[in-house]
Amino acid sequence: MVSSFIAFTRGTRRNIFCLEEFVANKGIIKEWNRIQSSTRKKGNR
């Protein structure tokens, strides 16, 4: 029972990590788009 609990928590931790990574990637993409748009505005001026 203990080993199955450890396996469960390990799987859950991996899922949480994937979720955090996904959210971080979304934030990075948003930041990248913001930087791209700001540099584009500078180029147009």
C-alpha cells in the first residue's frame, strides 16, 4: 500500500510539474509576443 501511495504521489507530482511548465510556457509566449510587438513599434517609428 505504501509503495502504491508513493507511485501515486510521484505521478501526481509529475502532472503538477507538467501543469506548471505549461503555465510558464504560456507566460513566456505572452511575454515574447509583448517584446515582439514593442520592437516592431520601435522599427516602424
